[in-house]
Amino acid sequence: MLTPNSAPLPVRSRDYDLEVEVSATVRVTLSATSESEAICALTREGVWAALGEDDITWEVGDVDVD
């Protein structure tokens, strides 16, 4: 029982490991002389630079409690 001078107990929390599947769709524009050259010129950095938070969706799969 709480008295006027007692503090409530802290809320208990625990760690959860979530498996998250992430999908993203982004359009990257590159200058090239052919489609294959443009594909070869595509870099991870170019994709990350074009990626915005509105381009990402995710779904939680498995959840494990530590």
C-alpha cells in the first residue's frame, strides 16, 4: 500500500530482440551512355543518398525476449 510519502515502484522493462524485414523503393538518376552502364555505375552510397524515410516500410517477424 502506498503512503503519501512513498514512491511508486519503477515500471519493469526487459529487452526484446525483434527480427525486422525491411523493404525500400527509391529512384536513383544516373547519367550514362547505356542502361548497362547506368546499372554498373550504381553504388551503395548513391542509393543511400537517394533514400528517405518515406521510402521505407517494415514488418516485424519473430520477437524473442532476453
